Amino acid sequence: MLSCTAPYKQMIKNYEQRDQDSIPQYSDLYFWAAHPNKLDPSDSVPQPLKISHRIDTTVDVFFIHPTTYTDDKKPFGYSAPINNNDLNAKTDYTTILFQASAFNHIGQIFAPRYRQANLQSYFPTNANDSAAAIAAFDLAYNDIKTAFIYYLKHHNYGKPIVIAAHSQGTTHGKRLLKEFFDQTPLQKQLVAAYLIGLPVTVSEFTNLKACTNPTQTGCMISWRTYKAGYTPPLIQAESFKAIVTNPLTWDDSKPNADRTINKGGVLLKFNKIVPSVASANIQGNILWTPKPKFFGNIFYTTNNYHVADINLYYLNIRENVAARVNAFKKP
């Protein structure tokens, strides 16, 4: 029988305290969904790409995951706990595996766990709901900000940074860019910011602007994907102009692209690449594609392709972020 030594007792005490406080301590790898110092799903590579996979450790990717606390009954209230194993597993084997991994060839991925706001925070029905939602988003952003400061102090060492985010991650990514990059010295380290799934207005920032060509750096990329012909009423009512990047051409002068130049999406089966799965055509504030082309798409009946914003263009994203990193490094 193992003796309970003093260091072991202290370790147990530390973990019990962590669970009691439920406050992230980013010196502890437990509080990172992805981190270069541990093996996690962001390290995964689709089988067809493994033979050519190389990691560039001279670049960092700070990835902010989308909402995985989606239960509309809000069992934990408006803010998710950070130490719920089921919720963390859901995060790790959905967004970290299928989205963060799209960036794993160009840099080391840092993706903090955070006390995310429940999905219903985006749809308040009264003043009390609105106040609770705002508080939940503020709590979530404070965690991400704390994680980013820890990352800067302990891991970055002046390396180029890619910011990548989807959905709620983009909500917080915009705040992070405003506070840490827009009109600050850190802007010089920004390769690009991929703020996907929620709108980013063209006037959102003072110095940071939309990327207009495939190798531009220090700029932002954004899109929201829907079935061709469909624009949700909420978006029809938008009075602002949003940044919409074509994830197949990456070029403002080429707003439309056929599916034939789509190198491949990664859908339900991570190790299977589906070429020519979707086209990309800019329409107003959003991106349209006809119904994605893959085996079994007869059962894919939604008009909203939000959850697949990254998956549909997975290989083209990998190719583009590599091109921007290469351009950034050129003297």
C-alpha cells in the first residue's frame, strides 16, 4: 500500500482547493484545453495529412473556442463551471479537435478553458436576462484575458501570434484584440486574426483592418456561412457592414469561388477529407454556399452552416494561415 507522503497530501489538497474555487489558474495545465506542454486533441492531424505534417514552434496560436455549454435549461446558470468533466470533454472532442487543429501545423496552440456563457446569453428575453448575460460574457472574457496575460508572460517571448476564434470565441476575441493589439506595440506580432462565426464590423477597430489578399498580415479575417439563398431575419436587419472574407480565394477582388477550388473539408469523420465540399460566395454581410456535397448530405437539412464555418474550408484555412506566416517572416 502506498504511503500518503507530504507532497502527495499537498497535491490532493491543491486539487481539492481548485475544485472548490472553480477559478482558473492558468499555471495549471488542467485549465488549458490545448497547450504545447500536454497532448490534447488540437495535436490531431487528419490521416491523409500526416505524412507531410510539420510543426513550426516559432509561432503561437491563441485559440478561443466557441460555446459548448448549450443546454437551454442552464443547469449551471448563465456561466459554465470550468471543472465539469463532461463539458470539458465535449469542448475537447468537438471544437478543439475539429477547429483548433486546423492551425496546428503553423504554431503551438494555446486554448484556455474559460467560464463560458450559456448559449441562451445571446438571446435574452427580458431585462434580467440581459443583465445576467452581460455578466456572464464579462466573466468569460475576464478568464480569457487572464489566460492571455499568463501566456504572454510565460510562453510568448516575442513570437508571432495568430489569434483564432469561433462564435462565442469571436465575441471575446474582438475584445482581446481591442485591448491588447489595436494601437499597441503587440500589433507588430500579429500575423492575423481569424474571427469566425460572428460579425466583425469594418469599423470595429482603429488600426486593425480586414485582410484583403491571401498573404496580408496584421489584419482580420471573418465570415458566417449559410445555404445559398438564405439570409436570416436577424442579419437582414443589420445596419452595419461586416467583414466577409472568402475562405477559398482570400481576395477582396474575388468574392465568389466554385467548390472545385475547395481543397477539402473535415466533417463528422476527422480522418476523412472531403474535397470540393462547399463553394464560397459573398452575399452582403454573409457567405453563401449551395448545400455541401458529401455522402449523406440528404440528411443535412439546415440552412445555417454556423457549426461548420471552419470545417467546410479546413484545408484551405491550413494553407492560408501558412501563407500568412511565411509572409510575416519575410524580411
